[in-house]
Amino acid sequence: MELHEALSRRVGELLLTCGDILVTAESCTGGGIATAITEIAGSSAWFDRAFVTYSNGAKQQMLGVRQETLSQWGAVSEQTVLEMASGALFHSQASLAVSVSGIAGPDGGSAEKPVGTVCFGWKANSGWEKVETVHFSGSRTQVRSQAVYHALQTIHDYLTHERVAQS
């Protein structure tokens, strides 16, 4: 967790500076992003809530992910994580959302989506959105840790380079 602590602290400082509040919608990380964030004292000033939607049913019920999206693209898809991020924003007081769904392993992968495939979605009330698929390697724990770090680093980069320019 020390790896995530400094980055989480910087993300929190940037969120405060920009006046943004964060929400997470997590599947394969199981709340790991929210855990990294809430390890920082005072994070309630810039973090609203977390949705851990491990099952497809939870993604639909809690975040409004459409059955058609899940049927056509699967839970591990850029289409699904974008809907997860949108739903997290809609069902929270946040202005910035991050979502993640992936295959952490050790099984569950396929030729099209091997173990280590993780899809990310970021969306802000300012209009910014980004989706990305990354292939991580290592054990289940390593894939999940890398996913948490990547999610936070992308928020950091957005707040540092794009959000500051919008302010």
C-alpha cells in the first residue's frame, strides 16, 4: 500500500485544488482504489463514495449498466466501464469518476481477453472522458495493485494537465 499512498495523497491535493470530488466504480479491484484513497486522512473532503460491483447484476442495479452492453461487449469492456463511470457520477455527489473491470486471474481469461486484461473508464462532469484497456502481468495481487496505481495515475495526470487548464 505504500506504493499507492504518495500517489493517493497527491491526487487528493489536486482534487481539493480543482474543487473536484471523486467516486469509484470497481469490479476486479474489489474496492482497492477506494481503499488507497481512504488511507489518506481527510479524504472525505474529496472522496464521496465507492461502488464495488463485482457481479453483472450489481453493475446493472447499482450503476445502470445496460444488459445489452453486457451481452454484446461483456463486463470487461470499454463500453461497460464507460457506463459504470456514468452511473457512478449519476448516483453520487461526485464530479469525477473512475471505473475498472478486468480479469485479475489466475483463471477466467480467454484468447480475446487474457488474464491481466483490465478496462478503465474515467468521466468528469466537465465533459472529459477517457477509456482504456491495459494488459498487466503477474499474480492476481499484482494485477490488482497495478490496476489501482494506473487508475490513480491517470486521475493525477488529468488533474495536473487537463483539469487545471479548464479552471
